[in-house]
Amino acid sequence: MPKIYQLPPSVINKIAAGEVIERPASVVKELMENSVDAGSTRIDVAVEQGGLQLIRVSDNGCGITPDDLPLAIASHATSKIRDADDLFRVGTLGFRGEALASIAEISQFLLRSRTHDGPAGAQLEVAGGHNQGISPCGCPAGTTIEVRNLFYNTPVRRKFLRSTQTEMGHIGEAFTRIALAHPQLHFTLRHNDREVHDLPPVSDMRERIAALFGADIARDLIPVASSDGDVHLAGHVANPTHSRANNRMQYLLLNGRAIRDRSLQHALGEAYRGLLLTGRFPIAFLRIDMPADLVDVNVHPTKLEVRFQEAGQLYSQLLGTLRTKFLSTDLTARLQPTADDDVALAHDRQKTDQLRQELVSWAKGQLSTMQPATTSSPVGVVDEYDPLSKPVSQTRIDLPYAPRPHAPLEIVKLDRSWQAAGPEEEDAELAVAEADAAVRDMEHSGSVPVAAAVMAASGVAALQVHNRYLIAESEEGVVVIDQHALHERILYEQLREKVLSGKLESQRLLVPEAVDLSPAEAAAVMDSRDVLAQLGVTIEPFGGDTVLVSSYPAMLANISPVQVLRDLVDRLLSGGKLPDRRDLLDELLHMISCKAAIKAGDRLSPEEISALLEQRHLAQDTHHCPHGRPTALVFTREELDRQFKRT
Ligand code: ADP
Ligand code: MG
């Protein structure tokens, strides 16, 4: 029979530390939050070697009396709540009394503090959880905490850490969240003696956004505000001209605390429905302020997630506020090209802008006919929502002029190998179910696989319809080719071969382009410099979070380098953790070929059509575009005969 032991406090603390302190950025977050809770007006953060060597946070807050110092680092000791009832009206960022105890357990820890009316300061040293004693010291009013050699006594945890750049990226993100939530406070961040941010106090969140994310985004922000009883929503959302490939630029600040909330993120996506292309995410900086008893912040060790009492109502409020705002905002006016746009790109831009304007007017039409969400539905909606899930209807075609009015002709998954090819296939069960459905559909519709037929269509001139599909006769029947998907696949194959054989043409820019990034983005880019170089994109550091693009692939000549880099960055960050090198390269190849390929909507000349069809044979696998969608569908003659009731 195994014997049961009570664990010693040091082990308990290490376990607790594992929950709260995942990486250096967690320390920065906890210390900064303590400084905010202490009523500080200025908070300075200094970091060395991505926080592994040193993290120092100094503030001018209320300070700690020498008598209280031992308690500050004791676990479950806090000045912020007293009893269980307080848990339901937490007005501070901290309340668990765990952070300092956890940090001191796994680092060399030094705390210096003096209260404003205290005669002298005192300092407390702890090494790996062992209190080294308290001694008087001279120091300004406020608190300074130094954390050295984080994880030095928990080597497993240390092993999981990534490069200095990446860890610094996370620190920058933690810093950004807190600085954004408290624009009235002065924050600074230094890394290895280099100033990363100096954010003087400002009265408006918009100015803080500009200081953190650059003037580009700040200029195109749309202010929003609404109140529903005691629940106040205020902040800024970006004009649809700005968007991201993931939802990292959606800052939700609940009572001064940055949170993640799938339901609210979903509401944001809904509000922008039709205004952004699929796969793009809105940018938002939103404060939600509500009485503390309407939300439970004690559901997650780092309080990143919370539970709202009236989640449905909040969802509706957010969605309704944005929709109403968009209806009264002239989104199209902001979509005009700006004065400093490159002349060479003007023509392209004009075309894109025209398309965008059409999209916006269409979306506005849609918005005005939509009912605001009801309070009862959102929870169910959200549970099923997964931004990564693949639209199931990708290969389904609804013909509006179907022969039978009540049963539109549906051509279904003709070849289901794409099911396995999907790069982001996450849910195996779903895949199996879809595959089964596809087989049933195929049996039902009598369709056949594409492969042979696509090849047979060679040399046949094709008809372009709706500027996006090419229709050609094949031996078996009719082939419908998705011009973008096919071109993308061909480029992907060519590009991959060139990259693998080191023969990719890269073009040096006469004037390197500077790109302002967020700290996390800059870190990811610097980390992936060599992979990017393999793709012909040369990146150089340029101080702060700005990088220079000094050369980039010749085949992307007509797309702006800034745009290319921004999209690459989105890709780099969209996986959560950095994918391994090969996956990354492959991902980026997909992205570049997608960018360089002709688009749906591009009118093609007969020569271009022939060239595209000819090149089809150059690619190894032209049946599917790199995203796993089919590039061509075949309608067999038998199928047509059957549908037209000839057989
Ligand atoms: P919590 O923040 O959940 O109370 P912590 O372990 O983070 O727990 O901090 C423990 C206590 O130490 C706090 O409740 C607070 O009284 C004190 N403290 C920590 N940091 C500071 C600071 N920068 N200024 C003043 N007091 C602080
Ligand atoms: Mg705390």
C-alpha cells in the first residue's frame, strides 16, 4: 500500500509556482500588477537576457512596511482580500497572495521597499525559497523587486524556455497589456540597457495605442462606447482596412485586467462579418468596466480567463455597439489610398479599393437587415465556434439555375484526398465524419475522381467565367478550374523547388523598408530570420521593434514588402508556438504562392489562360491548391446526362 505524505511547503510552493509562473513574462506580469495595485504612478521594468538573468520592477507605490516583508513572500498572504465574500468583489489585480511566494521559490529574489511615511526602507533577500533575512536599507518610497536567474533550481522548466528574443517578445506583450489598460500611469521597459518603451501618462487610450502600436493603426481607429446598466464598454476598433491573420490584436480589458474571452472574440468577428475577408481578424482595444460582483475572476490561476454572470448580455452589447457604430460610420471614405502611396501601386490599389468599397456597401446592406443578437443564443453559438475550423462547404457548388427548383444541383466532394491534405486538420473525428459524408455523397451523386480527367483537358482552350473559373471540355465531361487555386499550386511547386535547390531569386531593395512591429512580432521575426532568408526575405534589426526589409523575392515584385512581412509575421505567430523549421518554411511558401498567384476576379487574356493550363502539367500535384482545396472539379457527361434526365 503506498503511504500518503503531506508535501513540504517548498514542494507545494514549487507546484504552485508552476501554475502561476510559466516563463519570465509571467514574472513581469505579476510584478507589474502588484505595482499597479500599490497605487503607483510610475512603473519601470528592466530586463536582462529575455528576463532569464534579471527582471527588475520598480514603482513609487505605497510600499511595504518592514514588519510586513516576511508576509509579502509567504504563500496565501495578501493585503487585498480578507474573507471568502471578498472573492466576489475583487477590485485589485491580485488577490491570491501567491505570486511573490512562487517567484521567490524559483529564483534569487530581492525586495526593497519603503512606505511614504516610513523613516527608512528595508530589504529582504530570498534564494530558492530560503529567506536570507531582512536588513535596513536606504531607498526611495515605493518598491523595487529584483528577480535573478529565474528557474535556476527548476532545470526542467528552464529547458522549456525559448530564445532570448522570443521570451522578450512575451515580456513585451505582458507589458503592453498592462500599459494599455492603464494609460494614466507612466511605464518604461528596458532590455539589456536599451530602451524599448517610454510611455508617459496620457489621458486617452488612443494615445497609448499610438505609442505602443504606431501611428498607422492609431489613425484608423473608430471610437466606440456604450452602457447597459452598470456595464460600460469603451475603446477603439480598427477600420476594416487593418486586420490580422489571428486574434492577438484583440485587447479586452476587463476592469483594468487584460483577459481572453472566446465569446467576446466571437462577437467581434460577427460585428466585422462581411467587412473582412475570411481568415482575417479585427483589431480592437476595448475596456469593459462593470461592478466586480458581476464577474468571477477566480477561475484561472493567472486570471487570464474570467466568468461573466451575464455573458449573453455582454455578447449582445458588444455586437450591437459595433454594428450600430459601423452603420453610422463612413467606412468607405477611409478606404481611399493615402497620399504617400507608391505611384506604381496606384492602379492595383484603385482596383482593390473599388472591390473593397463594393464589399463594404454590400456588408452594410447585410448589416442593416440583420437583427441584433438575442441574449439567449450566444453561448451555444460560441461553443461551436472555432476560427480554425475549415469551412465544410468548400467543394460544394450550388447552382442557382438548377433544373429542379426545390432541389438545387449540388456537386459534392469529388475527390476526398484533400481531407487528409488539410494543413490545419485538428479534429480527427470531424475529418472521419466528413470523409464518410463525402463517400456517401459521391455514391449518391455518381461523381468520379478528378485526376485523369483534369490531365485529359490539356490543350483545350477554356472559357473564363466570373473572372475566376476556367471551364474546359475534357474526355469525360466538363472541367471547372479555380484559376487562383491552380496558379497558387503551380507557383508553390516551383517555389519549393527553387528554395530547396537554393535558386530563389531575391531582389535587393534600393531603399530598405522599415516596418514597425509589436514586441512579440519583432521577436518572432528576428527568431525566424534564417528561414525568411531562405525565402529571399532579408531582415535586419533597426532598433526598438522596428525591422528593415532589405531584400525580398523577385516574384513578389508587385506587392509591397511591408505587406509581405506583415503577413509573414501573422503566419509566424498564428500557431501559438513556433512551428518547426520545415513546417514553417512550408507555411511561408504557401503564403507567398497565394500572394503571388492570380486572384479570383482577375480577367485573363486567352494567352494567359493557355499558359496557365499548359503549366498545369509542370506541377507535381495540381489537383489541390496548397491549402488543400481542390483546384478543379469534373462534371462527368454521365452526371450531366442524368441531371438533364437524358438517361
Ligand atoms: P497578491 O497580489 O495576490 O496579494 P502577491 O504575492 O503578488 O499577492 O503579493 C503579496 C502582497 O505583497 C500583496 O498583497 C501586497 O500587500 C504586497 N506587495 C507586493 N508587491 C507590492 C508592491 N509593488 N508595492 C506594495 N506592496 C506590494
Ligand atoms: Mg500580486
